[in-house]
Amino acid sequence: MKKIILIIIALYVATHFFGFNLRDAISSVSRSAVNLIESIIPYTGDDFEDIDSQINSVIIKSGSAQAINNALDSSMRSAKVIFEKCVYNTKHFLSDNFGMTFQEPQRAVYQNSGKNSAYSFDFQNMDISAQSSLRQQLIDYSMNLRGIRYNYGSENPANGLDCSGFIRYASKNSINVALPRTAQEMYNCMEKISASEREPGDLVFFKSSGRIDHVGIYLGRYTGGGSLHGREIFINAASQGPRTGVVVSALDEPYWRRHYNSSARFLPSSMQIAQASVGAE
């Protein structure tokens, strides 16, 4: 009993007087335990396919078929990351030393729509063309991040990205929307939709160990040739599989099929855009 009391006192002192972050420590320990288990009992060869290497140009249906340009080579991507980091540091320097302010990303806000009330992007004041381009902008930007390595707890591509860090970074930099930081928080605050309702740009969530712990951006059905034709694909920062990091995966791969939980939306659907278009005429 004395040992337990001493441990509690030590944790209290470390937390309140030395800045020790208990939540981060627990998260780090739990992740290390998962990594240890996965290293002892790795995924089976049947759980994943190397989907990403089979996709040269992804075609999605978003109103009409559109090609997603993912031709940025690694050097261009690295230069872009360095540039964005310089901009980020410069903004903070000017803000801290000269009191200058900069436009912050718009956050998902509460939309009261009866039983489907949830947090979503406030697009009501945007014109129709701007609404229509949101999903494509998000997907285009996300696809250009392919190949960035996986790094748990990071939302900075220079250091790698985890699943929710990837989604958050892509939405913030492509359409200026700041989503919550974790997959569970994103899931908690978004409007849930059925599989038949989801469109490219919606989010797909996965669950293991009793909680939402993975998220990706739905890309629609692959309309290219070969064995992938007609299969539903998504882009995500994966920690397991033949390729890790930001890759394209298929929803019907055994691992993702077993752990799929639900789909959710934070951008205007094609139906909402169509209704707004009719109302604007």
C-alpha cells in the first residue's frame, strides 16, 4: 500500500511541478507494447495487398470522372515540405516578436440538422463552384503526399505522418480546414453516413481493441484497368502492410475489411451542392 501511495505522490509531483505529461507517456507505452506484439506476431501475408504499387494514375468519379495528378517526384515534394516549414517558422517569429496576425484555418463547426447534427465544414457562404472543388482539392493534395513515411504521433511530413496527422495536415493545407487531431476525435464529431452514401473525399474509419484507431480518405472505385478495376480504394498513412507510410489501399483487403467501422462526412455532398445550385438559380 505504501508503494502505491509513493507512486501516486511521485506522479503528482512530476505532473504538476516538472511538466511530465502522463497521457503522452501512457500513449507511448501502449504504442510500444503494440509494436512489440506486432513484431512477435506480424500480420499474415493474406491480410494486405500491395495496392499502392499497382496504381499509376487513380481515376475517381466525382460528378464526372477526373484524374488525380500524383506525378510530384520526391525532390519536389521535399522542397515543398522545406518551404512550408520555413513559412510556418517565419509566421511564428513575426507573430511572437512583432504581434503580426495571420489567417488561421477554418475549423469544423457545429451544424444543427436534426438527427444528423454533427461537426462539419461551414460551406454555406461559399459559391457553388467553390463548394464543388473542395473534395477534389483535398484528394489532389493528399495524393501528392504519397510516399511520406509513417511516424506515430507526427503531423509534420518532414518527420513523417501518422494516420490522423496525415488527414489533418492534408485538410489544413488543401482546403484550410483544421480537423481534430486524433482518429477517435474526428469520428466523434462527424456526421456518420452509410457505405452507399459515401463519396470521394469522405473519411473511412477503422476500429481495433475497442476504439477507433485508424482513418483514411475515401477515393471511390478504381476505374483503371487490371484486377483493381471496380474496387473501392482509400489513401491513408499505414503502419502495417507491404508498404507503410502514405499509401493507397483497398477497402476489401482482409485486414481493412475486418476492422472497418464506418464512414463519415465533413464536406458538402453532391446532393447538398445540387440543392444549393437549384436554390441559387
